[in-house]
Amino acid sequence: MSNSSSFKEFLFLAFADTRELQLLHFSLFLGIYLAALLGNGLIITAVACDHHLHTPMYFFLLNLSLLDLGLISTTVPKSMANSLRDTRAISYSGCAGQVFLVVFLVSAELSLLTVMAYDRFVAICRPLHYGTIMGSRACVRMAAAVWASGFLHALLHTGNTFSIPLCQGNVVDQFFCEIPQILKLSCSDSYLREVGLIVVSACLAFGCFIFIVLSYVHIFTVVLRIPSEQGRHKAFSTCIPHLAVVSLFISTDLFAYLKPPSLSSPALDLVVAVMYAVVPPAVNPLIYSMRNKELKDAPRKVISWIF
């Protein structure tokens, strides 16, 4: 029986035993990571440099890209480095740092997606009051609340998780330090305190999801009344990408933290973690630019500014 205080490191799940498969894992994650860096970097640069994009919607999209870059940079580079060096280890402090950053960024992203739904609701359902409600000060305050709430949420969960005695070894069945996997190493009932916090957080997340759904019910009701087909198309083009991002992110996130032990397996846990921690940061820029002319033109504008 060993206590978590005696741990100097944790060991991640091994992706593969052979060197060839380890290098394949490295190459795959490297491609995804570079795609996320490129896509989110282009959005950040375009929104920051193009004054036509200095609107609440793009301001929140810039914040989303920053959160996505932070999330994928917290998990993927360490996993790639381990595969390249043929190791599975992460230090105790490094694991605690990963837990803090993942919870911080995931919580903040969920809050931001809720704010973005509110922004679309005001823009489409209350257009005459949009400038007053979504002024620059209001947007900055909302963004600050998003980041602050994520920080406090992460502080609470990280402190609580790493105060729990661990005696089931130091092997984390995941490619990064994830709270549900660390709780499996607990050797006392004190882990139920963190489970309770996770349930409360899940209820808050579900509340955000209900708010987003209700917002879009009102939005689609208004949009369908627009007589102009072009007007309806423009409204849908700003709403559908956000709904796609929300559906992917919230569903996989809630499943990862609330799935019953009977459904847990290393393969399933790995797929779910990839779906909420790796895939969204890589595909969000593509989803948002797919039906958005301004973002489609962003790469050309960025290249013209550089050269």
C-alpha cells in the first residue's frame, strides 16, 4: 500500500508496444496538433488584425480559439514526446498541472459556448437592442467571467483530487492526467467528495446545455419567420456551426466524466478523451469557417498582411 505523497511520477496508458506504432501515434498527433495550431492561429490573427471582424461574435470566437490552443497544447505535446522517447512517465507536479489546465480550459470553453449562444440570441431575436446589450464593456466582462470561472473551477477540482490518498498504483489509463482515471487509484471513501463535485459540475454543464438549446429554439423560431431566403441563410450560417461545436464538446465531455464504471474500458475511455480534448480544437476552425465568408477569406488576408 502506497500513498500518493510517495509518488514521484504517474505512468500513462501505452498506445503501442512496437516502435513503429509509437512513431505512427506521434505522426498522427503531430498532424492534428499542427492543424489545430494553423486553424486557430489564423482565426486569432485575422480577428486581431481585421477591424471588420471587431464584433462580439468574432471577439468570442477569438477567445474560443485561445482556449482550444491551450487545451490541445496541454495534452497532445506531452503524449507525442512520450511516444518519441519511448516512455510513459509524467511527474507528479506535471500531472497536477495537466489536471488543472484541462479542467480550467474545458470549464471556460463550456461557459464561452454558452455566452456565444446568448450573443446569437440577442443578435437575431433582439437586433434593435444588440448594440446596447452586447457593448464592448459587456463583452469584456463576459469574457473575463468565463476565464475567472474556469480558473476557480479548476482550482477547486485539482486541490480536491490531489488531496485524496492513492494506493492503487500510479498507472493512469489515459494519454493525459484525467480526474476520473486518477480517482480509480483511490483507496478510501474520500474520493466520493470529488465525485460529488463532478456531479455538481455536470449539473451546471447540463444547465448550460439547456440554456443553449432554449436559446436556439427561440432563434430558429425567429429565423423561420424571416421572409428573405438570403436572410434565413445568413442567420443559419452563424448558428449551425456553433450548434455542431456545442453538441460534440458537451456530449463527449459529460460522457467522459459521468459514464458508469460498467461502461469503462481503456479503448472507450481513450476514444472519448480524444473526442473532447483533441478533436474540437482541431475541427472548430474548420466548422466555423465552413459557412462564414469572412473566415474563409481570413487565410488570404493573413498571407497578404505577411507578404
